Amino acid sequence: MEKVNFGIAALLNNSNGSSVLELNFYSTFICIMLVLILGRVVTNCSSFLRNYDIPEPVTGGIIVAFILFLSSYYANFTVKFAEDIKTPLLLAFYATVGLSADFNSIKKGGKLLITFAIAVFALLVVQNAIGVGVMSAMGENPLIGLLGGSITLSGGHGTGAAWGATFQESPYNFAQATDIAMACATYGLIAGGLIGGPMANYLVKKFNLKSDEIESSEQSSDEAFTSPQKVRLITSYSFITSLSLIALALVIGNAIDYACQAANVATNKENGFLKFLDSMPTFVWCLFSGIIIRNGFSSLNIHKVFDREVGVIGNVALSLFLAMSIMTLNIVELIKLAVPITILLVIQTIAIIIYVRYVTFVICGKNYAAACLVAGHCGFGMGATPTAIANLQAVTNHFGPCKIAFIIVPIMGGFLVDIVNALVVNGFVGFLF
């Protein structure tokens, strides 16, 4: 083996004719930036990508992943990135999700938020049950069912990448987990945008539903994660304050994770509750730490979190993390699992169409607001909150305003579904393993 060091990278020439370019932190970071720029350029040139809110890191990452796949397959040339940056970015993102969870805002949704929450949380269980059932029937790893269930469909790329990284480690040792998660999450974004508007359109026309609200130039919605570009002036002081809160959430989250591991080992892993806590991924504790900090500081009048600024930081961390995760996809392993994954995702799509028609719409009141919530549920139940908001905007621009939907959907898709999803998935994992 011959090694040539370039400072920011090292080229390894193996005796079998293959070459490996090992990038250090700085060159890896440059590659991530190039992926994001590539994704932005391609997205701006494609109306399809813009209309269905495909994230720029996903677009750029997939293109680079295919280039690296072709390079490896035809030229025996592979690139190895410095992946130490991934974990801090992921934990920072989930800390910002927790810091955005304002319990006072939940009161704005009223009773409709509670009924909608029942429908949303029940779907998490349904998606995982379908995923595990289909994969088990096909003789595949049930973890594929979870990755093609609520982890990615209701959780999106961020949650998919988080659990994918967890499943790659012991005791699961499922090497293709992150690759499958990214593929399922990308499909979900497209499907969520395709079915949300038509489902609401069908319900409005079938039941002759109408908006009883007057058009207003004001819109009440949580824009921290749905529209992070709409921010007020961010100063260096406020930015450092927000970063300090995120750092505090990371410290507390990692401390809780360490304490749970130590307590589980001390009891020789015989305590079922401690084993459950120990099985929680670190990002879940960072999320809950963010919630405690946000609402604790607010109730004690210590500090009010700058939501939009925290949203911007969270979206930056997620974009960097996704770019890193997706550009390193193992295309070969995805191709091997293409058939079972495709079958599962088709079944999941049919299932959510039936579910929102006969469950979400019915328990939310079978009125115009319920139809709008159906559009939103399809958006983040298969994709992400931005897709849900895009669905809502399309429906309300066509049939009339629905202010309550723009209050409830961001609250549910922005943080509540992530909190409950973490518990539901952990429950399924505990049951299976």
C-alpha cells in the first residue's frame, strides 16, 4: 500500500489497483459546502424540486452520491470523509427542536389540537406496525420496516438519519440503515406533497365544505422551522445566547445519556425501566433537554428563546448533517433492497390515504378545518413540516382561509410529533429486540 499525503487529504494506492482518497475535517467541510451549493443551483433550475420542497442538501447529496458510486464502480476510486462532524450537528439540530417547543403555544390549538394529536400519534403506531409486518412477511430485517415507517415518513430526514446512525451501531449492526432511511425520507417528501392537496380537494368537494373565515393579511404560524429565512435582525449577542442554550442542552442531554448507561450497568441490566432509558438514543435526551430549558427559563422569567434564530441555527445544522449523510450513501446496498423498500413505501402511501380519509378527517370534525388538517397531516405524515405548510397554502389559496390549521400544523409537525415519535419508535425497538 502506497500513501501520499497532501495536507488536507491522503491518497492510498492499494496493491489490488484501487485508490482511496481520505479527506480530513477541513476538506470534508469544503465538500459539504459544495454539496449544498450544488443542491441550491439544481433546485433553482427545477420547478419539480421547488414545488415539492425537496431540501437542497438532499438534491446535492444524491447527485454527489451517484458520482462517487460511479467512480467506485468503474474506476476503483473511492473517497473517505471525516465523519466526526456528523454527531455534533445532529445533536445540535434536536436541541433546537426542543428549544422551539413552547408549551404555551399549544394552548392556542385548543380542543382541535388534542383530537388532531390523537390522529397523528396513532398513525405513528400504524406506520411502524405496517412496516414491521410487511418486512417480516417478506423475510427481511424488521428494522427496514421501522426505517420505512414513522422514523422517516413522520420524522423526515433528520429523524431518519438519527435512527439510521443508531441502528448502524451495536447491538443492531445494520450497516445499510442510514442509506435506507435517506431513500425512504426522500420518497416521503415527494409523496406527501403529491397526495396532500388532492386529498383535501376531494374532501372539500365531496362534502361541499366552505371556509367561514374572512381573508386576512396576517398569518399565525410558527415560522422557526417552516420559514427560517423570514427572520428579524440577528445580532452577535443574540446569536451567542442562542448557541449557549444549544450547548447547554447538549451538555445536559449527554449527561443524562451517560447517567442512564451507568445506572443500567450498575443494576446488571436487570431493571426493565433503566434498560428502556439506556436504549434511548442521545439525540432524544438532547431534545428533551431543550424542552426543559425552554419552558423552565420561560416560567422563571429568566430568558425568552429567540424562536426564529434558534430555527435558523437548527436548519443550518440539519442541512450540514444531511449533506454529509446523503453524499456518503451506499448506492449498491440500496439497489439490493430496492424491491422490498418499494413495496413497503407503496403500501404506506395507500395506508395514509385511507387513514386521513377515515380517521383524521372524521375525528377532527368532518368540516373545512378538518380537510385542511388532512392536507397538513399528509405533508408531515409522509414528508416534513414545510411540505405540510405548502399543502395548506395550496388548499387555502384555492378554497379560502383556515387560520386554525396554520396554528395547529406547525405546532404538531414542528416538535410534538418528533417527541412522541421518539417514544413510539423506542417502544417498537424494545419489543423487537
